[in-house]
Amino acid sequence: MGKEFYKIVFLLLLIVFTFSILAEKSIAADQNDNIQQQQEQLNKIEQRKKEIQKEVERLKQEQVDYQKSLQKIQQLLASAENEMQTTRKTYENTLKEIAKLEEQLEVEQNILDLQLIIFKSRMKKFYKYNNVSYLAVLVNSKDFSQFLNRCRFLEQILENDADIIKQISEQVELVKKQRDSLYNKKEITKMLEQEIAKEKENIALSVEAKNKYLVKIEEERKKQLTVLAELEKSSAQIKEIIEIAYREREKAQQAQQTQQQQRSGAANKEPTLQAKKGIFQLPLKGSISSDYGQQKQPGVNTYVFNSGIDINAPLGEPVRAVSFGTVIYIGNVKGYGDIIILDHGGNVVTLYAHLSKILVKLNGQVAKGEIIGQVGISGGVPSPRLHFEVRVEGKPVNPFDWL
């Protein structure tokens, strides 16, 4: 009887010892898995940081390239300005030359008019007296030699008058041609000035456009950095909230433990709930405006990580709990606005953000499908929507793996 008793005791001790070893191995395996998961998450964060830094560097390089291009355009603008000043000076000098020629033309024209008056008067007298005066001069010649000399003299007078008129007429025509040439030069210079002014205007518009785009690039770069910083801060804040809630729950569980739990006195670690489609229902009906993961920003070639999904819905639309759970946090988080966090057990929580109204109380129990809040625009979103997240052990996961 005694031997049988010792055998039974020995077997029981062996079983306890074996189970202890297996339990320690299981705990160690769980810890290794947890460390591996955290390391993988850390690697993802580091990779995302590299991607964002690369995008910021790309925007910075684009700024440098545009600034170089802008400098070249500004040089063209300065060159056009110099050319325009030279053309303007040429135009003004041409106007001065035209004014001088106009004065000269007026003088030459007056001389010509006077000479024509004299010539016409002389010719009028010649024909009026029917050449008597000239004939008298010729007839009164003492001899033939004097007659010939007087004939040549009269002929010379008429030729001189004609030559003078011809010279003056030619001078007048020359001045007119010079004046017309300057007028043409004036018109050409004016057209050139207009073309340069147009070119200058186009260059100025190009400079303005590039300056605006440079401002846009800088604003977008700052915006992406700001968004990234806010998301990281908000995500860390939510993670801290969840961790605090878990610690509080663990304290409550430890306080309620009885002697029937493990002999070591350590609290049983709650197994993590595994993702399965259909476990959760949609928090409301609406169109998905932003999916989980990397999302391209509209109008720019940059990406931002979305830790959940965004569902468009009318303002005030009821938001329902995706499953039964406990309200572990209600409050306002920058970038998220008014939020509710529900604990569903198994280290799984859900987050509901941008609410206009919160209809549950902290530590309250909610049923699946129960209305917990209303859709709003808190947190700075431009239109009514619900931001919904599923987090496992504080880390965001794809909600569609659960819905």
C-alpha cells in the first residue's frame, strides 16, 4: 500500500514537473513571438520613415532645380529689360532726329518757296512784256559781239534760276526721304519695343508661375512633415491610452484572482484574439473614402500611412459598436478629434474617431450593434466621416481582416 502511494506521488510530481517545463517553453515562445512582432513593427516604422525622408529629399531637390530654372529666367528678364532700355533710347533718339529733320525740311521748303516766287515773278515779267525788255537789251547792243554776250547773259540768268530751283527741289526731296526713313525706323523701333514688352511680360508670368509652384512645393513638404509628426504623436498617444487601459484591467484581474489559479500566483496571460472575417460588423453604412495602409495624397506625389479606414456619412449619422465590449477611453486626440475606444478582449480594441457626439460612458459595457456615437467633423476633417481602426496589442491592423 505504501509503495503504491509513493508511486502515485512520484507520477504526480513528474506530471507537474513536465507541465511546468512545457509551460515555461510556451511562455518563452510567446515572448519570442511578441518580440519578433515588435521588431517587425519597428522595421516597418523605420522603412516608412525612410520613405518619407526620401520624399522630403525629392521635394527639396525639386525646389533646388526650380530655383536654378528661376535664376535663368530672371537672367532672361534682366536681359530683356536691358534690351528694352536700349530700344527705348534708340526710339527717343529717332524722335529727336525726326524733329531736327522736320525743322530742316521747313527751312528748305521756305527757301524753295521764295526762290519759286522770284522765278515765277521773273518769268511773268518776261511773258508780260512779250520779251520786249529782253529784246530791247539785245537791240541796243552796240555791235554783234555785245549782242551775243547779252544773249548768253540772259540765257545764263534763266539757267541759273532753273539750277537753283532744281537744287532746292532735290534738297527738299532728300530731306523728305530722310524723314520718311526715320519714320520707318520709328515704326520698326516701336514694334520692337512692343515685342520686347510682350516678351518681358511672358517672362514675368513664367517667373510668377514658378515662384507660386516653389511656394506650393515648400508648403506641401511642410504639410507632409506636419501630418507625419501629428500622426506619429496621435498614434503614440492612442497606444499609450490602450497600454494604460490594459494595465488597469490587469490590476483588476490580479485583485480578483483566487487560490484556484496557478500555484505560482502569476496572472494568466489572456490569449490574443486572432483575426477572422465577419467577427466584427461595419460601424455604419457609407462609402469608403480612404483605405488602410499607404494612401496617395491628392494633387501631389506623396504617400501617408492610414492606420484605419475612413467612411463618408452624413453629419449626425449613428455609429454602432462592431462587437460587444467595454468602453476604455473617451476623449479628444489631436488629428482624431472626439474618439471612443472599445476593448473586445483578447488584446483587441476598436477606435471610432471624428465624432460629433459620444453616447457612452467610460467603463460602460456595450452590445454588438449598439449606438455609441454620431458622425462628425472633429479633428479638422473637411467633411463628415468616421475614422475606424482595429488595434491588436496596441498596433493598428487592417480592419477588413475582421469585418
